[in-house]
Amino acid sequence: MFLHLGRDVIIPKKDIVAILDIKSQSSAITREFLNMAQDEGFIVNISEPGKEKTYIITGNEIYLSPISCTTLKKRAL
């Protein structure tokens, strides 16, 4: 099965490691992980600037989605 992340981006559900709310970056460890991923070019922003709501972590990339964490989790079930 697949999960639609927004803006015509669809990924296999089996590739998803985590779905995190954008507010989770308040944790120092999470913020450090995301900063390293940004520096290394692993983050793909598929939302308009300022509209990001969720991080979707896969084995290869981290997506910034405009769809809420709760909605994506419901779609993934």
C-alpha cells in the first residue's frame, strides 16, 4: 500500500520509519537530527513555506508535509 503525503507525493507505507508532528523539533535530540539531515540534503519539503505540519521519516529521505500528523496516521492504517 501507499501513503499520499501531499503535492502529488506518494510513498510506499513499508518505507515509513516515523511520522512526527512539526512541534516535535522542540526536543534537542530531534532538532539536532533534523539539522544534520538538512545539512546533508535528506529533507524534501513538499509544502509551501510556513505551512509545514509533519515530518515523515523514511529510510532514504525526510519529507515535510502540509498534512497533519493525525491525518497521515489515519491514512496509514
